[in-house]
Amino acid sequence: MAKAQRGAPTQKKKKEIGFPYKFRRLQEKPLRRSESDRPRLLGKYEQNVRPWLLKEFGYKNPFEVPRVEKVVLNIGLGEALKTPKLLEQAFESLGNITGQRPVVTRAKKSIATFKLREGMKIGCMVTLRGPRMWEFLDRLLTVALPRTRDFRGVSRKAFDGRGNYTLGIRELLIFPEVDIEKLDKVPGMNICVHTSAKTDEEGRALLTQLGVPFRAA
């Protein structure tokens, strides 16, 4: 085969667009919400939780009262290296749960022991803020967690020392949006609730008042 001539236009590599899924609750443009459409949990925080925290901890400035800033959902799939279909199924499930398009996560380092190369797809994640964040937390506390088998509450010790809390979900089937018939393997998920609290005590008080069912011990 003859070599390409110098100065000849080279073919550009097509940009990878990811998985072509359209989620039923995904909105391309932000919706204008009225007062009646505000998330229920946000109203509870403003009317009950924030005044209680202000009195309990004696904050001098109302802006010091802890609040939930964002919620990060992450699914890690080491099996996706051999079975890419599992990543596509997890991607679609996470999008249906959150109503927001996930981002595919890639390996940052190469590890020969696990046959992992830098840049390989190993999972997906979503970062929720604003109304979607409050709506997801409401569904998590009132619908998903009570569907967990033999549920006795969540751990009180899963804080990082700065008021942020991480919750591990073993099976995505606790969310009604997930269709088990479309999954070859049921994945788990990590949910990290980022707060503006400066200590674990303040973060735990915030989440307790919002309705997080912590275990007694």
C-alpha cells in the first residue's frame, strides 16, 4: 500500500459520544418551578430543620447553618473490563434513577495485576444539585431504603471527619426505576452526601433531622 502523500488531509478521529440513551425524566432545559413545585424535603429543611439547627448549635450567623450541597452517586464495575455490556446496563439504570445523564468514569492509573490500563471505562457517576438533589434524597429516604431486605438503619460512623456522609447500596433493585429484566448482573452503588457542616456531629444532626434512619449503635 502506498504511503500517504505529504500535505494530504488526514482523517479526523470521531469523537466518542458515549451511550446513546434518552432517559424519560431527563430535561434538556431547566424547568421553571413554582412555589407549589418545590421539593418536599427542601421545604422541611427551610421550615423545620434549619431553625432547629440554629437554636441547637447557637450559630450567630444564619449562613453558618449546615446544608446539603450536593449528592454524588457512583457505580464501580471492574467486571466491565471483560463484559462492557454491564457498564451500559449500569449507565442506563443510574440515569433512570436520577433523571440525569451519567458520566463514564475511567481508570487514572495502569495496574498490570488487574490488567487495567489508563483510560479504561470502569464505572459511571452522577452529581446532583438543586431540586433534583432534594427529590432524590426524598425518594431515597421514603421509598428506596425501606425496600431494603432486613433493613435496620444505616451506619452512624460513615462520616469523613468533615460532615460528609457515604452510604453503600448493595443492590440497585431497591429503586423502583430499575428493571431487573434488563440487568445481567445487579450492581451496587455508593451515595456520598456532601454537606457544609464543619464537623461530623453537625452533619449527623442535619441528616438525622432530614430523616436519615441511623442505627442506634
